[in-house]
Amino acid sequence: MPPYFPPSGDETWARISPADAGLSSEAVAAAVSHAEAHDSPWVRNLTRHLESGHFEPPPWNEIIGPTRGRGGPSGLVVAGGKIVAEWGTPWRPDMTFSVAKSFISLCIGLAHDDGLLPDLDAPVRERVDDGGFDSDQNAPITWRMLLQLTSEWEGELWSKPDLVDRNRELSTEGQNREKGQPRPLQAPGTVWEYNDVRVNRLALAALRVLGRGLPAVLKQRIMDPIGASRTWEWHGYKNSWLRVDGKLVQSVSGGGHWGGGMFISAYDLARAGLLIARSGQWGGKRLLSESYIEQATTPCALNPSYGQMFWLNTHRIQYPDAPAHAVMMHGAGANRVYIDRELDLVVVLRWIDGQAANGFLKRLYEA
């Protein structure tokens, strides 16, 4: 029997019981209860949260893109393409923060498959001539370095300097006083550091190569074919507009620290996760090459927990109670899309306390 792919429309997506999927109903229920009981510590008013300086102190915390208040804990479990559990408001399009980075990676994959970026290890300046890669520091930067967060790109973009991301440490996000402090830049490709300004520089470079806004490319090539709703939105900033072939196009962001980014429902996130679980195929059609997905989910030499804007569970560092082969989209808040390709399993967790995500997976795998 061919694998199941959900048709368009959340209400037409097949639902089956955990038992029919070969899972323990009690264990799945325990996992869902765990998620519901561990709401994110973030306030519901995300504008207030961002303005509080959680990520950056003033003036770098200035919001320059749209924001939206968050919902409560929600999500779903998809096994074999069919929904076996759902809770909260999975239809609600909320901000997803760095989950947007994975969608940038998908757009880069499309450009790679189209032959626009045949060599991801080539310097970006060979394809992008807008001044952003002219300096001695930036000239050697490759597409893969930007994708793997090892670029050490230097500059300012959309009024945010790369300095804001220096000395960033995710384990102390919101409490790290060293973040934004100067440090000597190293040679491109020699330091892994989580960042947003450099990711936004990649999004702009991708726009230059594709010649279209990334949301339009993603909608036509990925989201419409996988049956996503019309409720998702991908925003940039009020100052990230530029002219492309005489038309105003907005360069989008890979996060939401300053507003903007991907606003999307759990249902649509699950569809994107299922596309990755199915190695880029959907209903008999190839949307993204398997070779790109393999590249995107291969550990970076400088950080085995990271690929090309996808998180990995290498050595079970991220989730000790989940298998090492898992692939994830991660966003602050916490927003999680968890993918187990071997089991054809996709989990979406929205607004869960990040420290509780492993407990959810532990209970789910006990199923």
C-alpha cells in the first residue's frame, strides 16, 4: 500500500487511534498530558516579552517587524502520515521564531536543485554582488558556512549589527550578559555561533539568487503542493524592502527577536515535517531532492547537533530519551517540530517549556 499523504484541508486529514497506529493509547495520552501541563514560561503578550530585553538589551531590542500574541500549549502527533493525537489550538498560526531558519534552508535547497546554487561550498560573492561579501572578512564565506552558522560574517543588516549575536550561548539565552560584547572575529568556517543577523543575510542572498521573495517561492514550490493552509505568513521587517526587477520585495527573517518571521499553524508545520520525513517526496511527486535533505541533516563538523538550519539529535544531546537519528526544527518559546524518519513519525510541540520537551518524547517512545 502506498504511503498516506494528507489532502488539503485540516479537517480532511485522516485521524486514527493510537492503537490503530500500533501505539499505546495510555502512553500517548500521558505524553499529551505532559505537554499540556508544561506551558511556556513566556507571557502571552509576545510584544511585551520581546521589548523586555529577553534576547537583547536596548537599543538592539527594537522591534522592527510584526508580532502576535501567543496561544497556549498545542500540537499533534503524526504517525504514518495520519494524526493520532492533537491538543490545544493546532489550527492557530502563531509566531515560530527560529523554526523559520529551516524554511530558509528549504528555499536554498530549491535553488540548489534548480542549478542556481550547484556548489554550496562556493563563495557567496560569486553569485551575489550587493556589497555584502566584498570585505576581506566576508569574501571567503560560502553558502554552507551561512547554512551551518559558521560564517563569521561581519556587517550590519536591517539596522542590526552582527555584534548583537557575538558571544551568544543558547543555554543561557535571556540571561547571558556576554551576548553582544565584542570578540575578535575568526576566519570564516572556523567558529560555530548561533545567530540571526547572519541568517537574515543568507535570506537576502537567497532572494538575490532566486529573484523572488522567499515566501512566494516557498508557497509555489512547497506549501501549496503539500496542502498547507492559506493562514501561514512569512514576514521581514519594515526596513527590509528592496527592488527586484522593478518590484518591491521584502526580504524575510529567520527568526522573531525583532518581530517578523514565520507565523504558522501546527498543522502546517506537521505537513512540512512530513515532507522531510518522506525525503522530499509528496504524493508521488518530488518537491525537494533527497540529496539536499541528506546534506541539510548531516552534522556540521563544528557542532554535531546542527546541520544546515536543522537541529539534530546526534549523540542524543538534544533529547536523551529519543533516538540519535532524529531531525528537528527548533524555535524559541518553545516551538518544536520533531521528525523520526525511520518511524515515519512527526511531532509538533507549540508553547511547551523547552525543558519539558524531552519528557514528552520519553513518554511518546514508551508508546
